[in-house]
Amino acid sequence: MNIGSLFSRHARYRPHHLAVVFEDQRLTWLEFNQQINRLANAFSNLGIQKGDKVATILPNCLELLEVYWAVAKIGAVVVPSSTLLLEPAMKTLLNDSDSVLLVTNSEFVEKIDSIKSDLQAIAQDRYILTDYSGQKGYRDYHDLKASATDDEPEDRGINDDDPFNIMYSSGTTGLPKGIVHSHYVRSWYGATFAAAYRMTPESITMHAGAIVFNGAFVDLMPTMYVGATYILLGQFDPVSYIETIEREKVTHVMLVPAQIIAILNAPNFSSKALDSLEMILSLGAPLLKEHKDDLNKRLPGRFYELYGLTEGFVTVLDKEDYAAKPDSVGVPPPFFEMKILDQSGNEVPAGEVGEICGKGPILMPGYYKRLDLTESAIVDGWLHSGDLGYVDDDGFLYLVDRMKDMIISGGVNVYPRDIEEIVAQHPEVQEVAVLGIPHEKWGETPVAAVILHKPGSVTAEALRDWINARVAAKFQRVHDVAIMADFPRNVAGKTLKRIMRDNYK
């Protein structure tokens, strides 16, 4: 099973159907497959072998999609990297992933040049720019493609278990955590979500979020699976987003809550303009019920909600179940299983809160080079989510809290511990707790609560600036610092972040 074969298949059986749109570029399946093949053969000409890691640092663009599928066809492994990473984290990720080739653009040349001498596996002729204009030490992406044929790449014996990608957790200041997905897993992404969304070959999907994060594959893979049309936007703007839906007759969209709220408040919002939509999928953070109700009132019968982990478990609230279960995040898809466990590992009855555990065909093989983390996350075949929830008598899941206190800001997973490790390095900080507080635009934003060794030794503003100058990525920058005399704690002395979050002003 090679997910790259999807493109060969669609090129043969629906060659003239529109496959992908980015800005003024519109390619049929035949044209798209030819471009993918050229890049795959160009990578092979550079000596890229099955299992080699190919990293990207690119914003949304057609070239990024081509890299994904070219890598799949030759059995290499793509490592998508966030464009928001700062140099130290960029270096750590590229080294930890064992990447041997990097595809990027001129926006990142200065950063990459500053860390090139510390990159362990990328040869000098394997830095490629999609917008090359003579930069020393880089090769031209489009010249490389032009020098290769558009023939189907030779069969490299790719099977179900071969890895397709490594998706890194958003924070990489400590030990990186790369989540591996195989061709089998991504194939099931396609089949599972295409069925869940009622997607057909005539569907038109539009995506505005960064496609380097795993959430993008939740609508990308089913679109590729059925051979529908995928419209990729460079960025999200609610006015132009609505205009594009109306112009292109888009049927399926996936949005984080902040984007849904922005669309509902856009000056050009109208139910008529969005009449073509058959699915509006919310994911990445809880959407408040008032916004759900507003959306369903103005665009009825289209709302889906997804709860899931990159490690490989999901539930989906179907549009037909929303009216009866508006506060639920749905049920596991076919061939998935779920149970709620107490602290002793025993399954709890309906209505009782416990840890959400699940398994199914999209379960990751593991964390890259981190057997210890894999064994703690997957126990007896069950993925332990670290999230708290309960099921009702009908088996529908309800989220209660995140045991891991993960912050989801603008659809990006932000891990508090990564920020806490930085804050703790300040000489005046005795103790720190980072938590997410509601934010109108981003959904959540990080705030650092600290206890100082000596009261008054540093101001909150100075400490905030110090932290933000040292975090690995822009989305880890703290919105505020709260200096406290002590933290609320339970009887065991554990910090109660939920109370701190509720009391934050």
C-alpha cells in the first residue's frame, strides 16, 4: 500500500478532473501527477533512497503538496516543519529527524545559513529553494524538476508499514517528539474521513490552515483518497474565504473555532454565499456552544466536530447527531474502539469521568527514536490520551479537561512544559506554571504564572519579554506573566492549573 499510487490512479481514471488549486495555479489530476512524478524522479536523481528523511520549511504552497506526494512515491519520509520555528528548534528538529534533504524558500535562507554547520546529515547539494534566484549553497527546485522525466518512478517495494511522515509536536526546546505515520495509517485517514464527511469524487474541499500540522491531513487525505478537488489557501482571511467558497462552490471546509467566529462576524457573511457547503468541521479546540448554535441557526445541517490526537485516535460528531448531542464530540468511526479508564486502569461506567483511551487503524507505530515515550503512550495496544472525559448512555463522548494541559492556540498544539523549561531558567523564578487562557482570536493563549525567589526582584513585563526572547517558536510566546505568592494546590501538593485558569483576570 503506497499512498502515492492514489495520484497515478486518479491521473489514469479521471485525468481531466480538477485536482488542486493554489492562487492562480489550477492542475488536473493528470497534470498534478506529472508534476509529482518529476519531483519524485528529481529526488531519486539526487540519491534519495527509500527511508531517507526529506524535511520542509515552507508556507502553504503547491510545492509543499508536491513534496508530500513525491516523497510517498519513492518511499522516502517527509518531515514537515513549522515556519514559526526559531533557529535552535529548527536545528534540533532537522538533526533529530535525521533529515538528509531540505526544501524551503528564500525567506528562511538567513536562518538556515546560521545553523548549516550544525546540521549533521544534509549534504551541501541538498538544500533546495522553491523560489531560487541565485542564492549560494542552494539548488533550484524548478530546475531540478525540469531535468527529470514525468514517468512513474520505479517500484521500490513500499509496503503498509513503511513510514510516510514524521510530525513533530509543536514544542522542541526539550527532547523532540516526532510522531510517525505509515502509508497504512494515512490510507486509513483517507478512507475513514471520506466516509465520515460524506465526501465524493465531486466534492470540493478548501483548506486555509498551515498544512505542516497533522490536522491538515484530516481533510487533505480524504480529498486525495476519493480524487476530489483540493483548494489550498495561503492564509485565512474571512472576507476572501467567503468569496472563494461562493465562487468555487466549495462543499467541505475544516476550521478551528477562531476561524468559525471570524466568518460569522465577517461583513460579507450570508447564508446564500455559503449555500454550497455540505460540511463545516470544527476541530483543534472546543467551540463554545453559543457559537455552535449561531452557526447551526445560520447554516443548518452542516456542522461536524472532531476530537482527536495526532498519535492516532479520533471521534466525530456527525451533522445528524448535533441536535441531540450538541455538547458531545461524537463517537469513534467504524473499526475504532474507545474506553474510559480510572487511575487504576479499570473501565468506568457511563457518566463517570476518566481518561479517554482508544485504538484503531490510524494508531501511530510510535514516536521516532523514542521507545520510552511510545511504551508509556500505548499500553496493551490502547492509546492513552491524557485527556479526561466521559460517555453517555448512548456511547457519545464528552470532554471534561486535558490532563496534559495542552494549549491549542490558533489550531497549533502548544505544550506548557516546553515553555516552563525556559521560564525556570530565569534566576529570579522559583516556580512556574504555564496555562492556556481564552483568547478571542486564537482560541487559547499561553500565560505564565510564577513564584519569585524574592518578591519584587523582577517585573511581570520584564519577565514576559525575557521569556518571549527565548522560546523556540512564535506560538509559544506568553501573552502575560502573573506573579503570585503561591499556587493553589491539592492535598498532595500538586499545582491546580484549572483553578489558576478560572481565577485569571
